[in-house]
Amino acid sequence: MPAGWEPYVSALVAGLGVGGVYALVAMGYNLVFRATGVFNLAQGQLLSYGALIGFTLWVSHGTPLLLALLAVTAAVAALGFVQERITVAPLARAGTNSMAWVITTLGASVVLENIAQLAWGGDQHPVPPLADLAAWRIGGATVQPANMIILVTALAAAAALTAVTRYTRAGKTWSATAEDAEAARVRGINTRRVGAVSFAVAAALSGFAGFVVAPVTGASFDMGSSLTLAGFVAIAVGGFGSAGGALAGGLIIGVVDSEAVLMLSSAWKDVVTLLVLLLILGVRPNGLFGTYRERVI
Amino acid sequence: MAALTRTLLPRARRAGPGPSAGVREVALVAVFAVVALLPLIAGDRFWTRKLFVIAVMSIVAVGLNLVLGYAGEYALGQVGIFAAGAYVTGVLTATYHWNAWLAMLAGVAAAALTGLVASVPGLRVGGWYFALTSLFIATVIPQTVRLAPGPTGGELGLAGIDRPQIAGHPLSTPALYILVLAVLGLALLGLRNLTRSTWGLAFACLRRGDVCLRSAGMSPVRVRLTIYLFAAVLAGAGGVVYPFLDGFISPDAFPLSLSILIIGATIIGGSDAVWAPVVGVAILQLVPELSDRFDKYALLIYGLALVAGSLLLPRGLVAPLRRAASAVLRPARSAEPPAGSADAAVARLARGDGAILEVRGLNKAFGGLRAVSDVSFTARPGQITAVIGANGCGKTTTLNLVSGFYRADAGHVSLGGTAVEGRAPHRIVRDRLARTFQTPMLLTDRTALENVMAGMLAHAPVPAAAAVLGLPSARRTRERFRRDAADLLAFAGLGPLAGQDADTLSPGRQRLLEVARALAGSPSVLLLDEPAAGLVGAEVGELAGLLRAVRAAGVAVVLVEHNMRLVMDLADHVVVLDTGTVLATGTPGEVRADPAVARSYLGAAATRPATRKEDR
């Protein structure tokens, strides 16, 4: 175990950066799952498209940063929308008991990953920092601006989603569908459209996340698959329901991972994460911010 | 061996049409022989390996199908348990030089233990939380070998795992394949016996939800642990053979994608047969090979095939296959239900102990809201006690408190003088207090007969081991359930509908069916939660007739109901609740005459003689 507080602070900052990515994936899961009852197993692949398209536009073609960011977000949102139309919408008739979506979204992840490999090759493409900032130093600890950018993105996304669900008509429509899809339909809400829009918004988040994470991880066709699981753990820790829960879950898992590697070794990372997950679910079976109802009948 | 075959392959029901039992056994043995000889036909190392892997993954997947498909439990950690079995066997053989056969036994035991430990979250957290946790556990377990790199080989893997020997000769790869295939075959037979026994009904109840299982008198914890254990033993059985294929294993052999492959195979197969996942595994393993000629587009086409296949067959591959096969081979899914006798059902009900239900001073608050305060009443055998009151007055809460689904803040419930408050709801069912629900809690894709059989589960438990082996005792219990359930259906006037799926019945018939199932455990007290809700015309009359017959058999009936005509018609004793307290009690006449009741609930008009006529 290293001496002094500096390494722990550096690990904390790095953990918040990684955790921000987990949180963005988890927010996507939450958006889609609450509205449609589906886990989009291709969520991580959508993120890799954000990184890869961003690489092409911004690094290869020199598109201005903000324009590239907008284009990436829009493109991945469109990709998510199309994915929902093809892999989820047709299953509406199969009934809520059907688990066919596991196969169709898994198929989508395989297809997306392979198209990415065909288009961008199997290499990892390095992406320079988004902003030309020097690393900050707090005493001996290092704060990488790239990590801070990811963290701020995650915070902003959670705040925006919370505000939208609370204060806008579209957000309330989503909440109503998430709470009770059948009751929402009775009230005249087109829950299928809510599902499709949720997919698009979740994809936009992932695309954006891919763009901002690329300077840390590089852009590669297979960067999404490892995030699939981390997003699962984040949502289980934070609890289904709100963007805030996904944010908290993602950041907690990111920091725990990072500090466990520092204090013990990389071999302990997943084991410590599992213990934290079990501890949290032991105390709160529906995650930190999940809702719990006593009424069972 | 012949005796074993007879035990594991119970004869087809005598009454069932279609090929005779002998033909089916011969056909199964022939299929097994052909599959076992496939390596000789294919004759090349690559395909022998592929077949071995398919067989191993199939063992894991049929276990997952038991928990996920049959019982609806998201225990997705099977690959972690598989890895535990593989590593314990590998380490004992390679590092500690155990006899490989002994190491395999130890591996299965370790996998079973791992499965039980990994299932603990499933007893605490429900649904998708368990899914996510168990998936994560599956990927963490293989990584734990990195913590002890000495004996396990750590990240780099463990080599030198020598194959088990027979008479001093290590098994060849084809022999290893036949060993795995034999394990798979035995697993399928055992699961077939298990799911066709009364345990199959318990799994269907669990799939419907804890409330359904508990109202059948079964402990959800016990049923869960039983299926988790079965699935773990199967995952372990696949795991302990796996390291011998290459004599080498590493943590990278058990990634998340393997978990998803096994889950995918289970879903592609569908839960319509115990062998369905084998089809799923074979497809997921073989399709990428078939498209090898497209080389770099292979995985792309595989992904497209997954999407297209699943859109075309959202309920899995085996269900339509099976429907086609049964159309050719045998007309009906199962044998004709036996003809029941209503008199026999009455005789069994009348044998009850005639216990009195006494409720004293029940209190329950939700947050700051007092739902029930100081509610007391008595329900006597051979009487119908009605509990009435406006919506939200605490009727259903009272039922939930009496039947143990809610825990009372204060108060006593006794059954024949024995205090039952604080007991778990399934215990109270075994104390012979049964209930129905506002929304019928039926097994929708099971027949009416099977639904009634589910109500008997708690009262004639079959050891799971006896069910797996298909012992005569397990089959006799099922046959007795079938006969007794047929009697109850005849009693409820549903005899001709015994073979119909519950969700094809009219709402009225579903109510009658739920009452019949509640009676299946020969309860001394029967609680009914708005049984007439949503019934029309003649259906109410049928229900009233059934309830009169239940009363005549000596059961204490507690009826929560809004249909005043039905209540006034049937009840011997009425309890009126108002905002959580007892407003009045007495005979229907007394209650009707009570001015407080008239004001609060029945409406002033109810006291006028003219309305009496309308009521009739």
C-alpha cells in the first residue's frame, strides 16, 4: 500500500473519470429499460461508435470540435433509433414474457461491432485531448483534465435527464410509461414511441460519452464490450429508476475499482467491486436509489 | 443398467395415445448412439472437439433452463459455477496430483457449494437485480484464481491436467466425448422426471411469483435453493470434464460472452422442453462455423442471423418444432384427465378439523396511515362470514394480515386455538388456512387440472431426489394429485374443462378454479378476496352455489365482497369495516337494520323495505 495521500487522490480522480463512463452507460440502460423492459446489450457498442465517428470527423478530417461533437451525438442517436426499430419494436407483439430481446440486442451488438471493425479496422486509434489543458497538481496528486471532462459530462447528463423528466412534458410522458406502461397507454400515451425515443436519447448519451472518453482510452471497435458489464454493476448499485442512481452507481464502482487496484492489486479489482455490490444490495435490495414497495398483492 | 433405464425412463402414461413406451425408449437410445458416434463419422479432430464443447455447454445450459426457463429465476451465474468446477478439478489433478476421477467428484461438490453461495443474493434481491449480480459473479469467480497464482497458475493458466484413466489408459478425446454425452443424457432424463413430477408445478408457481408459491404452501426459499442446487450441480458436472480436453485452463476461458452464449442458447431453445437448450447451443456453436467461407463477414452474418431468427421465432425454436411433431405423433399434449367425483371431494373437505378462526385486535399502519385498527372477528366452521365496507376500509389488508402476507403491528390470529400470527404465509397455508386473490393467481399456461394440483404441493411433499430418479413414489403422488384434483374440479362444476389452459377460461370460471385450488389443501378456513368482482349474470350464481357447498362441507369461509346481493344472500355473519375499524357485526338482517351502517355504507335507501324486494 503506497504511503502518503497523493496516490489515493490521483486514483480517486481517475476513478471518477472511469466511473463517469460507467454512469453514462448505466443512464442509457435505465432510460431504455424503464421505458421498454429491455436491456440494450448493444449500449456499449453505441458508445464505441461515438468514439470512432468522433475520431474520423475530428482527428482525421479536422472538423471543428463542437460541430464534430454535435454530429457524433446526432449520428449515434439515429443509430440507436434504427436499432430499436429493427431489434425491439417488432417484438412488441411477442408479449412481455418473451426474452427474445436478449437475442436481438445481442445480435445487434455483434453486427455493430463487426461493422465497426470492417470500417475502422482492428487497431486502436489514439485521440488527442479535447482541450489543451495541463494536468493540475494538488500537492503531489495529479488531476488529469480528460478525467474531469468525463466526470463533468456525466454530472451534466444526470442533471439534464433529471430536469427533463421532472419539468418537461416529454419527460413526464417517459416517467408515466416507466411507472406503468399499461396505465400510460390508457391515458393516451404512445408508449411505443416513448420506447423508440428512449433508445435514441440513450444512444445520444452513449455517443457523446464515447467521444469524450476516447482521449483516455483511444477509439477502437471493441471498446464497448467491457463497458456492458460495468454498466450492469453500476445500475445494480445505484438502483433502477433515476439518472441520479445510475450516476451514483457508476461513480462508486469507478472509484472502488481504482482504489482497489492501488491498495491491493489489479487481481483484487473485481472481487472488491463484487463485495461492495453485495454489501450495498444486502442493505438496500433495490440499490441505493431504487424504489422499494412493501405492498406485494 | 436395464433397471436404471427403467427407473430413469418412466413409462408413458397408459391412457396416452401415440407410440408405445418401448418405441420411445428405443428411439431415444438410437438418437444417443448416433450422436455418440458422430466423431467417427466426422472423423476429424476439429469436429470431435466441437462436439465435445457443444455437449459440455449443453449440460450447463440445460441447468440454466431449469432456473431461467422453468422457474423464471434470473440465476445467470452458471458460467462462474462451471469455472469453479473446472478449476477445482484442474488444480487438484495438476497441482496436487489427485486421481482425476476423485478430483471430478470434488469439483462437482465445490460447484454445488459455489452455486449455493452465489445464490444468496437471489434470496434477498429480486428480478433484474439478481440477474445483474449473478452475471457479475459469473465473471468474477474465474478472476479469483489470480489471487492465488501458486496453485492455480493465475492469469497465465494452469497446464498439465492429466486425463482420467480407465485400466491404466488415459481416456481418448472420443472417449471423453462419450463420457460428457452420457452425463448430458442422464441430466436430461433427470430433469425430465423432475419437471414432470409435482416439482414441475412448484417451478411454475415460482415463475408466477412468490405470492403464488406461498399460497400453495411452499417455502420460496426452499424451492429456490433446490433449483439453484440442481443447476449448480449441472454446471459443475460440465465444468469438471472441461479441463481434460486440452489439459489446460485459464481465467480467460470464462468471459462474459460465454455467459451470454449460454443464456442465448437457453432463450433460442425456449423453455418448452428440457432438451431445448441443446438445440440452442448447437446453433450458436455451429452457425459461425458454417459461415466460415465468408471469413471476415462471418460474425456479421451470425449477428444478423440472431436478430432475424429471434424476430421470426420470438418464443424459441423448439415450441414450433414440438407443435409440428405432436401434430404428427400424438394428437393431445397429455393423457385425458381422469373423471372426478364431487362426492369424493366433499368427503375429503368434510374430514377437516373444523377449526375456528379468531381474529383479535389487529392493527396495521403504512407509514402514517392507519389501514386497520383494532379489528376483531370470529369465523366458524360451516358458516360464511362476510367482511364488507367501502373501498379502502381495510378489507384486503385484514385478509393479508390474517393470511400472513403482511405482518401485523399488534393483534392475534388463532386457528383452532393455535396462534398463527407472525408465521410465514406458506406456513399458515399448511396450518390449513387457504385464500384467493382479487386478481386470480393462476398458472395461466397450465391446465385447470394442473392449477388445482398446485394447491396440493405443500401437503404431500416429494423429495426432489425421488422426483429426479422418477421413483414410483413420486409418480404415485402425481397420480393421486391428478385424481384428487379431478374430484375438486367436478365439485366446482369445472369437470369438463379440466384439460383446458387456465387463461382460456372465462373470468368467472377462473374464479371458480381459484377457489378449487384453494380447497385443494383441504383447508379448515377459506379466505376469499372479492371472488365475484367482474363476474356477470349466471357466473355469480355458480359461485354462490359453490360457496354454499363449501360451507355445507364444514369449512369456515371468510368472504370479502362488494356484491351486496351476494353477501346478503350467502352470509351467516357480517362484519362491517369503516376506515379500518369494525363498525358493526351481526346477521345480515341486523347489519342491514343498523343505522350507522346504513349511513356509512349501504346508503339510507337500504333500510327501506322496498329495497329488500329489489335485492331478491
